[in-house]
Amino acid sequence: MARTRPYSLRRRLLLWLLVPLVAIGLIALIDTYREAVDTANAVSDRVLAGSALAIAERVVVAENGALEVDIPYVALEMLTSAAQDRVFYRVDGPEGFITGYQTLPVIAGLGQEESGYSDAAFRGEPIRLTSLARAASTGATSIPFVVTVAETTIARTQLAQTILLRSALRLAILIGSAAAIVWMAVTFSLQPLYRLRDAIAERNPDDLHPIEQSVPKEVRGLVDTVNSFMGRLGSALGAMRHFTGNASHQLRTPLTIIRTQLALSARAHSLEEARRAARIGDKAVAHAERVIAQLLLLAKVDQAASERLKSLGAVDLTELARTLTADRITQAHAAGIDLGFEGEDPLFVRGEPMLLGEMIRNLIENALAYAGSSAEATVKVLRAGDEIILEVEDTGPGIPDAELETVRQRFVRGRSGDRPGAGLGLPIVEEIASLFGGRLELSAGAGGRGLRVRVVFAGSEG
């Protein structure tokens, strides 16, 4: 699995802020440029119109009936600017060109007393021009004419660029200020996380107490999750230490016996003494094997408990118990115990077949190990209302009432101490039962003899 590269929350927030801001700023600049061009045109067009009107007012009819124009150069001076724009004009009458720049473009199609504006090119330069249609009166008639005034667009362009640059500068300051504010805000907002990090880093590895650190409510869920995890981890480590200590004690005894018997067999004076030491050592090895097997089973149960066995199927407890009881008939006969089974109808519980089998196997082997020769042991599966009961009852020596609760604990043996065992059988049974929603019940057998062990489950449909 590829390792995910760490990223900066501060950098990501800045990116999410600045990219949209820059995009909005570009859109705003485009709109500002259009508005600047329109504003510059509006201002300059009014000056153009004023100049054309001033010229039109100086057009008169001469005595010979022709149009004469006395150009008021003050009208053209209104258009001059620091941008060194050049100004052009022309006047046209009914017969055509009268005065000015003859090749200057004219806006055609204007009606009397109408004016218009247009962008064009003159002498290789872009220009802005206006044409004004008027008529000069002779008293009896009117002679129409058109005045056209144009100027280059240097001043307009510079004005639009100035507006655009000032707007861009304001936007840049705004975006930069926003980035700085976000940077500082994120830095201050992340301080509780930095303090949380330092508080965890300064902890002793064995300190799994809940974190008591003031954090924002958005991070409280994370802290609660970490506290919950540390609580579970502390419980698991405590159980592991306790379990490991008890397990090492239980394994130390058979290992000591084995070493002792090996030493005795090495110093034996006869073959019979060596064989006797070997038999005792072999029993110790068998006992150690059983302890290890039960420890592994407990580890498996603990793992299943941590995984919560999300998908459980319906298991026929009657068939499972019958099969396992039949498998132990030979072992029961060798121990002088009459082992039987009672149960006919299929009865289902929700669980995992392997673990339920281990639970039943531990109950049967516990009865065979402690009931004693000439005893009876019966495995039963029965229904009581909505509950399914697995019961193993024997007629052996039983367990005193005062010890019925203590034998539920790991490594506690409640029957004859000369029997093999590690005190893990009933704890295993109880843990598996609780894993599948069952409960363990211990009591004396019928007539106060022996031991009755019951595991009660909720019933399940097959």
C-alpha cells in the first residue's frame, strides 16, 4: 500500500482561498477594463461632440450661395492632451468635401440634426470619430452639411490602462491581505492541535490516562476517539501483563518438573528408576502442552472478541454437542466414566462453530478429568422457553458452594489438586459463551452430587 504524503493544512486553506480569489479578481479586472474603456469613450466622446458642434456653428452661407467655414481652432484645442493625440476634421456639403482632411472617414446615413460615433483607422492609426449633420439657413432655404471630427486613441487607452492598473493594485492588496489574515488565523487556530501534540509527545509510554486538553469542538471527537482507544489499549495491556504473568507461572511448574526428572533419570541406578522419571516428565510435558493449547485458545477467543464476529450463522447445537460427545466415548471409557448424551430436536444458536465446539470440548474434558472413576457424565441440549441450554452434569466430587464463583477466574482450580489441569477450562467456556450472548451457570448436580455446568443461549431459527 502506497504511503500517503503528508500535506499542510495551512497551505491547503490558503490554496482554497487564493485560487477562487484570483479567479474572481481576474473576472473583476476584465469587467473593470471594459468599464474603463466605456468611461474613457464617454468622456472623450462628449469633447468630440462639443468640438463638432463648435465647428458646425461656424458654417455659414456665402453671398454666392456656397458654404463657408471659419474653423474655430479653440474647438480643436479642446481635444489636445498630454497624451499628444492628433486631431482631424472635415466638413462636407451637398456638393461633397469642403474643407479639412479629405480622406478622413465619415459616418454615412445620418439624418438631419443627427450625430454618431465610430471607431476607425486613419493614416495607419486607430481613431475615434464623430459626425454631426446640420443645415445652414439662407433665409429661404437650408443647405445641409456634415461636420466630422476625429482624434487618435492614445489618451483613451492610457486612461483605461490607468484605471485598470489601479484596480489591479487594489485587488492585489486585497488578496495579499486576505492571505496574510488566513495565514495568521490558521496559525492561531492550529495552536490547540500543537498543544495536543506536545501533550501526547511528553507523555510516558506507559501513561494511557485520558487526554485532558482544551481543544475546539471540531477536534473533540478526535480526542474522544484517542481516549477511547487508549482506554481499550490500557485494558488490553493490563490483561496481557496479568495473563502473561499467570501463564509463565503455570508453565514454570511443568518445566521445572521436566528438568528435575531428567536430572533424576541421569543419576538413576536402574532402568526402572529412569523409566519412572521419564513417565513423570512425560506427564509434565502433556500438562504443559494442554496449558499452551488452552492459552492459544484463549488468545483466539480474545481476538474474536475484538473483531466482534460481525457475521454469525445459526449453529445446530444439538448436532454439534452429540458429535463431540461421541468423539469422547473412548476417552471416557478409559477413565471409567459413563458418558452419555440427551437431546433429539435440532436446536440452533447464533455463533461460530469452531469456538462453540471448543467450548463443548472443554466442558466434556473438564467432567472427564475431575468426575473420577465409576462416575456418570451427561451432556444435554434442551429448550427452556425462548432459551437454549447446553448442560454437562457429572456425579463426581463437585465443587464446594463457596468456590463456585472463584473457579470462573483464570488459573483457579476448584477440584482435586492432584488432577491435571491449568484452571483455564471454565474461564474459556465463560468467555466463549459471553462472546455469543450466552451466560455460564454453575451449581451442584441432582441430589446435591457432582457438578452441573449450564451455558444458556438465546434461541435462533435454523
